[in-house]
Amino acid sequence: MADTEGHFAAIILADGSSSRMGTCNPLLSLSKQNFIYCIVTAYRDAGISRLFVVTGPQGELVENGYRFLKRMSLLNKNCHRGIFASVIEGIKAIPSDVKAFFLHSSDTPLVRSSTLHHMLTLWEDTSFLLYPVFQSKRGHPSLISSGMISKILKRNRGNSLADLLKGEAAQECFVPDQFILYDVNTSSDFAAFSELYGTRHLPSQGECTELFALAGTPKKIRDHCIVVEKVALRIASELPHFVPCDLQLVLKAALLHDICRKSFRHADVGRLFLSKWGFSQIGELVGSHTDLLGETNSWEAKILYISDKLVKNFSVVPLEKRMREYLDRGRCGEASQKALQRLQKAMEVQEEIEKITGRNLLEIVKGL
């Protein structure tokens, strides 16, 4: 849902003194992209164009750190009074036609645009608060109805924003986004966060669990996927170092390859589902796992393809045996012919792997 009517906005809090970090948090860099850039880009990708960045003591530094903020930043002269004063500053700038606004701290820089988009699709005019949830924990940002503005502005002194919102009716939406729970406040937080940044295009184990839940994938299919993942690990680990293969990418694709197995044309549905949640690289592999097309397939695609063909339900079955089973049935329909063609393609990949590794493929996956 793109914010084509401009009925949604976001207040981004970049007002702290960053005393615990020792440097300006909003301008901390992750691979040449600072926190503010990551946050603003996520909102724009989600279709939110009305952004209000509240700066504080280091406002000029933040604005100079990212030029386009000069068009949207607000200097909070009362930032010494705490976060609530910054929230008030942002709320006062929100246009009257805005239905709801996100409240987002710059300490949480890598929330996925897919999470923001999902929250917008679930928003109802009757909602007052909407929180994203990952592994049963509420995270950031919250989406707050504009109907709450007058109450926030009239709050009693001494009450925090959390106290004010605590008694309000709230909805929750489950998202496969671990980053809604990450606050970067100290140098140790930043060090741990930096390690995660480089792999953000791959879902964590927890995110995979949430993806399965959102897709409604039955346990027996998930169990099949786990076996395929183990087969893929054996094969990929056996390839020599000069063969270009992203091990983690192929393992995540193997684990999620049948995530939408209940659907017609499940590979295409799975590709679209994973891409919608921000995992397009894995989605492309999942989209080709039933049938390799063309002659220039990546090694990740080949390994996923043959790993899936080697696993029948929960057991490893030689391709030759599966081929004989189809031939013994004596069927000659279009579906059977396509199945035989896929197995033949898998046998060609098997020959390629055995030639490169110098090992029999069944020996490689023995014991699984």
C-alpha cells in the first residue's frame, strides 16, 4: 500500500546527545550509509513521503551529515526536557489530514521497509495504536492514530509517553524482522549490530520461523525443507574454493524453498512471498527450484535444485531410483514427461558436481 494520498507520516527522533555512544548516533555509518539515511530510505520505499526529523543539540551536525534533511528537520530547543518534548515538537508539525503517524527513534536504524508497508496494510481507521511484533516481543516503530494527538498534547506532567499509551487499545502485527528489536545505544551495541548489517539480506533463524508462520507452512513440509537444507550443506561444503557459491544464501533458500508448497505454482508464489518481505535474492532461487531454466544457472540455483530432487519426503533417494519409479509407472502424460525432464536435468547437475569434486554424489550425502 503506497501512501499515495499522503494520509500517513513519520516522526523520526534524532534529538539525543548520544552521550552513551560518545558520537552522534544518527550519523553512525553502516557501510557508508548512516542511520538517518537507512531510516528515511526505508520509509520512502514503503511509500511514506511526509517525514519529520526532530533534531536536538547536534541538529546542525545531523543536517550537514545528510543534505536533504534541510527540507524536513525540526530543531527541538526543549530537548533537554527529554524525549517527550521531542515527540511534541514532531506532532505539532503533522498536517491535519494525516490519519496516523509512525514514531521512530534513530537508535533503531534497520527496520525493514516491508515491515512498515505491512503495518500500513493492516491499519484501520478504528485503530489507535499498532505495534510490530517479532518472536512475541513488541518492537519499533509504533503507528499512532492522529486521534491520539490531542490526548498526547494534554498529558499530565510527569507522565511518560509509554505511560500515556499503555492504557490505549492496541493492535499487534507479526513481522519477520529482527531489527524492530535492536536499539543501538552503546559502542558494544554498534559492534554487534554491524555484524548483522552485512547479512540483513538473509533471514535469521528466527525470521525464517516467522516466515513459515506467516505463510502457514505445515510441519511436514518444514521438516522436508530441513532435510533439503542438510543435503545442500553437504554438497556446497564439498565444492572447491574456486567455485563461486554463497553458502549462507543457498542454505536459507533450501530451508525456505517449499514455504508456499500448498499453493498452485508454489515456486512462483514462494518467490513473490519472500520478495514481499525483503528477501528477493532468496526469492529468486526459490522461484527456480522446481525447474532450472536456461544454461547459465548459478551454483546456488543448481545446488538447491538437485538437493530438492534428491529428497523424497524426508529421505534421500538416488536420482536413478526416482527415474526408474517414474518409468515403471508407464505414464506418458504431460505432467509425467515434465517430471522426467526435471530428473534428467538433475542428473546432469549431478554429473557436473561429481566431475568437479571427484566424488560420488551419494557418498557426499551419505547418512542423511
